[in-house]
Amino acid sequence: MVPRTQVGSRGFTYLGVLVAIALMGFALVGASEVWTTVVRRQQMEQLEWVGLQFEQAIGSYYESSPGRVKKYPPTLDDLVEDKRFAFTRRHLRKVYCNPMSNEVDWELVRAPDGGIRGLRARLLSVQGDSPALREFGYVPGRSS
């Protein structure tokens, strides 16, 4: 026979463990939301930096066009190796990936002459929003 003092305390430890597990679950959900926000903010900062690099490279390519007629680059690779001169000129160190997807999946913005005057990045949607676009491009005469 079990003494009367122990009968009332059965299950109390089990209940305490269940409450502790539930509280840890809530804490982990909160931490994951903060982590997701931090990662997205870092991706956006990286996107702004990469976009500025492309803007400057397209502007450098356009402004250094030989002759009086200015031209935009036909491909992104022409920003890395501009072979219009006797020596190869580099306007961009490399073709950067889109930080939002980690791929070179830029949507190119074409100029009337068919060259690339800018590019767009599709931003990841947050909680079912429709994805937004962020555009970077060079406009002659506009100071950055």
C-alpha cells in the first residue's frame, strides 16, 4: 500500500516537465522569428551593395565608351572584361549573385540600343505577400 502523502503528488513532476517543454517551444519560435528577420535584413543590405556595384559598373562602361556615341554593355560579362580597348578594362570585379536567391538570376533592364541599362531583383515574399522588385540602373547625368 502507498502512503497517503505520495498519492497526491503523483504526476506533478510530469506536468512540470510538460510545461517546461511548452515554454522552451515558445522561446524557440520567438528566436526563429528574430533570426529570420536578421537574415532578411542582411540579405537586403547585401542586395543594396551589389546593386550599387552594378550601377557604378554600368555607368563606368557607358561613360568610357570610345567615340561620341555612348553604349550600354550588351552582357553582364562585358562589365567584367571590357574588350573595346587595346587592353582589357574591368568595370566590375565579377558578376555577383542575387543575395536573395544565391544565383545569377537578375532580370535585365534593356536600353533602346539593346544594351543593359540596369537590372532588377525579385525580393522574397514575406508571409504570402506578392514578391516585390528592386531595380538598379544607370541613368546618364544623374549623380549617385
